[in-house]
Amino acid sequence: MSDFDVVIAGGGVNALACAATLARWNLSVYVVERNANVGGGAITEEVTLPGFKHDLYGSSHVWIQCNEDFKAIQPDLERYGLKYIEPKDHITGHPDRNGGPGIVIHKDIDRTCDSIAAYSRADAARYRRVYEDFEQVREGFVKAFFSPPAPPSALPRALETNEPGLRRLREFSMSARAWVETNFENDFIKAVMLNWALAPQILPDQEGAGQSFYIMIPAIHYYGQAIPEGGSMELPKAMARYVEAHGGKVLTNASVSEIIVENGRAAGLRLEDGRTVRGRRATVSALDPKQTFLRLLGEDRLNPDFAAMVKGYSFGKISICRAQLALAEEPRFLNGEAMSAAPFHRIVDSMEQMTRFYAEIAMGIPPSDPFLWSACWTKLDPSRAPEGKHTLIFDTYVSNWLADGRTWDDIAEDYYAKTLLPKLQQYAPNIAGDVILGKYLQHRGTLETANLSFVEGTTNGGERIAAQLGSFRPFPGYAHYRAPVRDLYMTGPHCHPGGAISAMGTITARVMLDDMGIAPADFW
């Protein structure tokens, strides 16, 4: 039996960000992780061939760069092995096989707008205006993103007092498809912008997505697209070292069987091997809500209304089919050297393709003409592969269920060979034959096995619908990271602000520190 100030179930990025923030304030923290490695959705493994390091899930570290509480401990994390690498110029490429030059998103806004202007000067000007608007909202965005969510009425009340505000509120309320149709004229640019906006696994006609463009477009120019040297997992590894250097412990290969409740408060964790670890001041769960409340806490300890909300929590129906490749050479994309210089690509053809793609997903059909997401991080970080060799991730969204009754275990190999790889070769024809040295496929079956919080092969912590965002995430009345049991807190992508590598566990930690009277928070 061990006693610590705080115990945490789960060892992903958010759990460790919470732990590191608490450790910074001299609290002893014990983190328990089921898998052999910490990281959760930020795992790097040699799954193809020895020496080829592949980010299996989360890969691009954008939003963490504007987390001020993370930035406060980043210098210490660098002493424990974390080193971020950022593209100096070319960030994202959007190749075009239909005769156009393609679009390259540069860190520099002027060069980016020049690339867009090759298709439409009006669209380039609109892109620039969205970028320039960000400066007016940047401080508020960062505060809102890394604070407990404001009441649902806060934004409408702030914008409804004048005509410009009402117009902006109207735009914010649009679906992603409606927003791009309203704001851009060229079909290829519309498709690129729509594809970009749907990255958080929202649907094109889902209302309320318009506001994301005012963050998504500028953020890449302000914050870049950094990756950790050596792989995504170097971030959680550094945070684990930090926690242990501050008197804590990080235990792997250990499954939690129960959240201990004594005298009406969460008092710690019981492990499957019978060991217990007690939290003198608090217990945190970074696991998904159904694991936390139905399995570890137990429905008998829950109010029936709360239990019903947990059972009704939606993880959505979108998964991924992803290929990890070991390559003898880097991809050579259409549209010239500038396109190939980008380590990251979003590959989409047209608005018609996007419409058909999401229609097939809705019907449980493997997309016949998918858009692709690809990353060759060895262009930035050669340490991830043997000298002169490269890694490549490429994937697409798919439905996590199939209308014909088959599973992704049944069809993944065939889908890769007949659909995914041929689609990539339309843009990077050299990725073929002996250039491909090794392959590893990921899909619903592998995701569920790898991490119990990847429920039904979903990776975003819960569907990003209006009923599960902001003050409703994960449940109405519980969006401020406190569970319905005293001294039990929540962190993870099922909490605000949602998925992606943001280290949002720092928010949970700040709520806890405020509750404990150690460090008053400034977001109340």
C-alpha cells in the first residue's frame, strides 16, 4: 500500500500533464498506466522494421504550443529529453492532380496567400482576412481553450449587441460546408478548407463548426506544427521523468480495477493484482467516462440520472484506416519541389469527392475514393529512421461499422492494397515496389486492442457534436472536471476542449489546486 497526495488512473498525455502541473506545486503524484508504455494517444513504436519509429496515433503537436501552463514547465521537460522540431517554412502541402499547381501552407502568411492566389485572388484575400482577425481574438481563444468552459450563452451574449457581432455569430453557427461555400469561390480551395476543418472528426453539415475556421487557419501560422525529436512519445516520457524527479511515481503494466470510495470521497485506486494506492487529497481518472463511472466506480454509486448520461455518451461512428510504411526514399509528390518539401499533406480532390466520401461513411461503406492525410516526419527528424530511409503515415476516415457485416479485421489488407495505396500513388507515384520496405496497418480492431479508451475504434474521446462540447462535455453540470464523487476529478479528451495533443490536463490540475487552496485559478 502506497500513499500519495494524488493518484491518477491512466498515463496518457493529459494525465501526465495534470500530474506534472501538480508536481510543480510540490504535490506527490502516482500515475497508473495499463499499457507497457506511457503516452495513451502519443505512442511511438518500431512496428514495421527495426530502426523505423512510427507515431501510431497523435503526431502533430500544434495546440500544446499555446498552453501557457505547459510552456511554464517546458524548459524542465527539455532537461528530461523533450526537444521540439518545427518546420521553418513549408508546413502543409495540398497536391492537385487535376492540372493546378497545388497549395502549400507556409509559416509565412504572404507566401501562403500567393499559393492560394494561383487559384483565386479573392480566396487568397479572404484567407488573409481570417488570419488577421485572429489577432483580435487570440488572447480570448487561448483563455477559453485552456479554462473550464463558459456558459453556453456567453458567446451569443457577447456578440448579439451589434450588427457586426450578429454577422459573426451567424458565421460561427454555420456548418463547415456552409462556411466554405459562403466564403470561397474556387472548388479546389473549398475542398481543401473543408477537409482541413473536418480534422477533429466532425461532419460536414454539422452546425456550429464555422467558428473553427477563425482558429484553425491562423493557428498554423502562429504556432506552427512542431513534432518531438525521436517521436511523439518523447513528450509523455519527459513528463513521466519530471513527475518522478519531483517525488512521484509512474507505474506501467498495471490495470486499475476499482476507484476506492471511503466516507463519500474518492480515496485512491485498487489495482487488478490487489495492490492499492491511496490519494490523500484527490483521485483523478483520465480514462473514458464509461470505464471511469460504470466499471471503476460502479453504477450502484451513481445517481440514476448521472448513470443515464454516462450510458448515453456518444463516441461517434468514425474511425481510421491507417498505413505505417518504412520507405527506402521519401515521397515525391506532384506539383514540384515545394510540394514535396512539406512533411505533412492533406490530399483532397474536390467538393464532389468530399460529398461522396461522407455519404459512404454514413452508409457503412468503405470510402471508394478517399481523401488522405499523410506525414513523412523523417523529413524534419531523421532520427526516426536509419540513415537515408524514411517513415510515412497515411490514412483516411472510415466508418467503424460495415453495412455488409464484415469487420475491419476482415477487409483492412484488401482496402489498403486496392484503395488506400493506389490513391496515394496518384499523388506520390514513387511509393511503390521496392521503395516500400515494410508495412503495418491500423484500424478499429487494432485501436480497440491497443487502448480501451479508443472505444469502438474512435480516437477523439467522444463525438464532437453540439450536445457534447463546451459546458456539455462530458456531461451538463460536470464540465468543470469534477466528478459527482467528492475528491474525484476527470481529465482527458472527453473533457473540454476535447481531443488533439494540447496537454489539457493542466486545466484539471489548476481546478484541483484552486479547490485545495494551493494556487488560486484566474479563470473563475
